[in-house]
Amino acid sequence: MSKRLWGVFLSAFSLVSVPTLAQEELPTKIQNYFNSYQEEFPVEKAYLQLDKYTYTLGEEAWFSAYLVAGGVQVPSPLSKTLYVDIFDGDGLLLTQKTIQIENGRGAGSYLIPRFGKTGIYQIRAYTTWMRNFGEEYFFQQTITVIDGQGGSFLPQLDFTSIQAENGKTRYQAELKAITSSGNPLSNQEIALTSWSNGEEVYSQKIQLNNQGQASFSFSIPTGSFPDQHLELTFQENPDYAVSQKIKLPYSLHQADIQFLPEGGNWVLGKKSILAFRAVYPDGSPANITGFIEGIEDSNFESQFGGLGKIELTPTQKELFAVIREKNSGEEIRIPLPKVEEKGLAIQVQNNSGASYISAIVQGNLESGSLLLVSHTRGLINYMIQGQLTNGVWGVRIPKQNLPSGINTITVLDNEGRPLLERLVFIQNPDRLDLEVEKVGSLSKRGKLKLDLSSKWGESPATGSFSVAVADASQVTDETLEHGSIFSHLLLSSDLQGKIYRPGYYFKDQEQETLAELDLLMLTHGWRRFNWEDIKSEKFPDNGFFIEEGITLTGQVKEQNQTKKGLGGGKISALVGEGIELIGSEFGPDGKFIFSGLNYTDSATVTLTAEDSRVKNFIDLFIDRPEPPFKRLKGTYPSEISWPKELAESYQARMLMQELNSKDKITDLEGITVEAKTLQEEQTSGRKLYGEGDASINPDEIPGSVGYTNIFQMIQGRVAGVRVNINGFDVSVQIRGVGSIQAGTAPLYLLDNVPVDAGLLFQVNPRDVQSIEVFKDPAKTAIFGTQGANGVIAVYTKTGAGLSYESVGGNLVLKYGGYDLVREFYSPKYDTQSPSTTDERATIYWNPKIETSESGKASFEFFNSDIAQKLLLIIEGMDSQGRLGRLVKILE
């Protein structure tokens, strides 16, 4: 969408009016900057609703995507491509999903590997355009993945003492190990390993007694590492070990404790609110109490999320706080922010029953003009000039001008320098009202119809929603922990750092909750707009553009370099067999770009170019997009989660999933015929030499997206195969084959064509369908003497592995498009009756339901065999960005 069109679109949703201050240079400059920011650089935000937050290995995680733009946060008309990255419990990138966005909406899913890792997975969602503004705007979420068959080892750890001194943290712990049935692991040995910053820092063996218990202690180097954890391993049998990872708690010395005066300043003799935030390196709250030295009645105590505040009038410039951890008794002493002799302080009142926000500025600065600017997400809603009178200046900001979300109040001097800044959260009655009526009984395999109505005030509202219905005995509402469409779009995405249990702040409108939300505003201050940038009219342009489809970039180069170089020319791209034909141009630098391509899965792309000077004596090269994050810091639970009902239904759910996998099973009058997918059939047909002794499927390797070459996928995965990678050089030795005469290097095949290791090194791992490793002399005999040292055969997903080589201005390659949107399987028991037991956890999932002009929509599904109560969660928005959410138990 052009910038001009976006400006027209934005003006249609103008929310506020600002007093005209055109005669004043600074206010006009600020107003013009924010207007340009909204029109030229509208911020995008993403949100994903998931069908649930706890999964078993082998399950599919379903998500519905929302993308909004600008300070008005309407469904984005800008980006058409959303990237969803999924990381395992250790922070390793597992996969990247490319989701097509239409009218701010999209959908996708991720099949969790059946034999993958358990733990806390991390999800990030973002557009390329969002990367201009920083990671703070990215959607971030976690899910818990358990092994439905892994209940043989469930350790429970209790840390009875944590002490830090001389650069070491010493732990005293009690361990109890049981099985899912509650039986102790009597007299078993447990291997313990401590990890910090990705490195092993301690290990030992622990012997359990006949009650499955043990006491032990250990020490590790003290550091602020968000990924520090313990790995406990139980050797269930000689061939199988079960590992569980648990967060290693921190000493108080590792906590980040900040005391923050309201507005950023406090002044001698002026009453101020001093808020504090106490969190550990992983973002979890510290439970503290303490007092300010030399100040009477200055005791304080942390509340929800490690936050708290005290109100006091400072009488000296340097103050210290004595802090104690409530549970361990650890004590530290830290300095408070310096108290200014001259300056300004601010007190802001946001009473829920008042129609305005009051801001009182106090100080002892010399008289001068001040400017107060109030804005929400860059939309200025109030701006006024004033000055201190008898050391005080009061302002009332009408709430009717303020949209819901974080409102920023800034006080500047007459040169535009920020002196004070305060965040205030506004919750207006601008939510969509959602209601659902149930038709039908909640019986075994009973048919249910739900009628959804959406209203804005008394008027019907047309909107787009996502619906998740789950068995309430297997799935609980985890909104407080993981948040919602409200908490992310209105809160988390506009604050820096981790928000502990973000959904908590939206659970109700009680005074206690509102007070804790205001504490969050006092302690998570983040200057979204840099006032120096505003003065210099600098905008957040880091070179990332709006993607209106699949984007392909590359480079044209001379085959034989000349002094004159390229002259520039034309280039075309043919997608598939006529899916799309698009032309472009390149300059003397040879760079080209194709944007706005629209296709799913992967397609053959034929590039044809001709230079005005050297004609077709050129080579074409494609830039392979790389995920911006290949690894994050791991996230670990404070205790091992074992949802009993979800685990008990694991076998039945996996069986039902296999029997009803539409792309692999055809049901013919009760006779099940299993067949390979078309892609598998084509790949099998291309394997002229059959299956190897070992087969590697890259799509089943956790973290394969993070690999840069195929040898990394082979390394350590095939017994007897040794792979050494040194830069761009690689050597492979297959044990048990080879001879002195033949050397040691195996034969390499790319789609049945012999190649050298160098060419194989350049093949993108994402384009590989399978890797076959031949070790047995009986199997390698078919290759003759060339196969004497073993064979590694690589088959691409297209059979076009050699097409990466450019010939005479032409290049044919396979290029990934949007991910296919899979359909959620929901049995229809009025037309079919599968014999398998139905114990589904997610009963119904629909990523996109539209309400009509009457605000109505209906959907139907069948209950499982065991669900007696259903958890219903509906989220969504209308075309003006108004949000709606409904959580309900159906009985």
C-alpha cells in the first residue's frame, strides 16, 4: 500500500483533536513529526491466539494470526507476510512458518515432533516491516510440551537454602523422584548437571533412598544468566534415558532491583512516589522487603510481579535501601537514584471514576515555559503550554480523547528537552460485547451448535474472530499466565522487558488490580519515541520494507569480470507453470528484487535476465533469507508439569490423529489403506539406488531450519559416520568401508548425479527431502568402485538440485512460498463413526469466523467420548480495531 493511501486510510480513523498551537514553533514541530510518523512509518503488531498452551509430543499446535497497524491499531493493510518462529526449550530454532496475511488475518499450525524435546517452547511472530522498530514490538509467547509417555521420572526439587558469596552461589536442595502413578524411584541413581549461559558448570551423581528422596548441595559461579538450569537424568533402561530440566533459582545478589521516582526525577523537599521493580535475570519476580536508611516509616514490600512503591519526601541527596529476600533471608544494600537539589517532579492521578487524568508538576527551577505532551502510541491527544506558579503547575487531561492502552505524558522545556515522563494505562469501555448461545446437549459424540453475537454498544458489530473449544478436564484457561489479545496489543507490545503474567492485569476492574497495573506503568517506563529524534526529524528506518507478498532478491554478476562492468538491464521471473510472470530491472550494481509474489508451498521459479552491455554472459544468484534469530536463551520451568488427564488421553489422541490424517489415509467402506503422500511418492521414485542403511528426513530434525548446510544434519546422527566441518571445507569418513587405494571420501550424489562435496555444501538444507547413507558393502556394491567408501545420496524436494547453477542469464530454482493452511480435523458423527476412542483435547478450532452485518455467526461440532465440560475461548476484532474476548465454560 502506498504511503499516500495509508494516510487516507489513517485519517478515516482519526480519534482525537488537539488544541491548535500553530503559532508556536515547538508544538507545531512535535505535531508534524507525530503526524508524519503515523502516515509514513505506522508500527505493526502481531498477535497469535493458540488453541491451548500445553501440548504433548506429536500434537499439532494451531494458531490464528492478527496483524494491526498504526496508533489506531486497525487490521493492517500493509504487510501480507507474517513470520512465525518456533524454538524448543533450549532456545534452538525448530522451524519458521511463512503465513499469508489478508486484511490483517492469517492462520497456521505446527506439528510438534513426536520424538522431539519436551520443555517450554518459545514462539515469535513478526513482519519484515516490524524489524525497523525493534524486537519490543514482536509477539512473544511460550507453550509447554510434555511427553505423554514420559511419566517414569517426575522429579520434585525444593531449594532449602541459596547463598551467594565470593563469586559463588551455593544451593542446598531436597530431591524427590516419583512416577506418574505416584510411586517413588527407590534406590535409583540420578545424574545432575548444572548449566549457565549454555555451558556446563557442575555435575554429580545423586543416590536416592528407598523413598526416592535425597538431600544434596552444590555451588556454581554467580552470574546473571537467564538460562541457568538443572538437568536431571534417569537411566530408565540401558537403552533409554529420561531427562528433565528445571529452572535453577537465583540468589538475591543476581536480581535486578531498580528504584524509580515517578516521572524519572525526585527533588529535595518534594513529596514523591518511589516505585521499585525486583526481578531475576529470567524475568521472574523477586519477593523482597526492606526499608530506606535514615527515613522513618519507610518500610516497603514487593507485591505482585516483584513490584511495589513507597511515598516519601527526600531530605538528603544520597539514600540507600536495605533489602531482604523474604524466603531465604539474604540481605543486600543498594544506593537509590540521586535526589536533585533543583528540578521538577510530577504526580499523576488516574482515578477510574474520574473523567480526566490530573498531572501536578512541582519544582524549584527558574521560571520558564513548559510543554506537556500526551499521546497514545504516537497519536497526540493533548498538548498544552504552561509554567510553574509558586512552584506548581496543574493539568487535567480529558479521558474522552484517550484510546485504550498506554498513554505517555511528557513534560518538556522550551527547547524540547524531556524533563519528566510518566506512563498511564487507560481502559475505556471500547470493547466488543460477545455472547454465545449453545444449542444441543453435551453428550457423548453429541452435536453442538454455538450462535455467536457481536455488539458495539447496542449496535451489531461485524468482526473477525478465532474460536477454540477444548475438553475442560484436559485443558485449563491459562490466560493469567500467557495473556490475551488485550494484554498483548494494549500492554506487552508497548513495554520493554518481560511482563510477568500479563493476563493478570486484565482479569477484572477492581481497585487492587488497577493499582497493580499502575505500578507496572511506574516501573516499566520505556521511551517509545526519542525526543532527540523528534527534534532532528529522524525516523526509524533500518532498511526493512513492507512485504506485500513473497519477496525474492538477488544479484546479477558478470561471468568474466571486465573493467566497465554491468550496464543494467531487465530481468523476469516465471513462477511455476504460469502461476505468475513478473518483470523487473537491475542497475549497474546488479541487484534486483521481485516483491508481491503470491503462491503457497514451494514453486519452481525461472529467472531470465539480460544486461544491456554484456548481454547474457552473466550469472544469477539468489539471496537466501535467513531467520533473524537462530537461537534464543532457553526457558525452563520452575517445576515439572504433568497434566494427568492430558497425559492419560495421549495414546487415544495419537491413534485418532493417525487414523484421520487426511493426506495419508483413505477410508474405503471401513477398510483403511495407507498411502504415501505425492511428495513422498515422487521422492521414492527418484531414488534409483533404493533406500540407504540410514535415512535422514530434515523436516523431522529439531532445529533443521537453523542449519546452513546438509553436513550439519548428518553430523552425529548416523552411527559410524564421522563428519568434520572446517569453514567451507568438509570431510566425511564412513567407518567399515573403504580401502587405502580408494582413499576415504565417500561418493556424493545429488538427485542421483555424482557431485563433489563442495557443490553439496552449497545446497540449502530447506530444499532437501531426504538424505540416504549407504554403509553396507552389499548395498554399496551397486555403485562399483566409486562407492567403495560408502555413499551419501541427497534428494531435493524438487529433483532440481543442480538448477542452482546459473547458465547464460537463466536460473531455475525452487523457492518457498506461503505455508499451506491445514484444516483442523473435526469428526462428523452424523455421517461417520470411527471405531477408535475419541479423547480429543481440542474439540473444535476455527481460526477465522466472520460475523455478518447483523453481528451474528454460527458454527457446529461434535463432542468427544469423554468431555463433560468444554472450555470456550473466542478472541477477535472489528475493522476499527476494537477488541473482543469471551471465555466460557459449556456444560
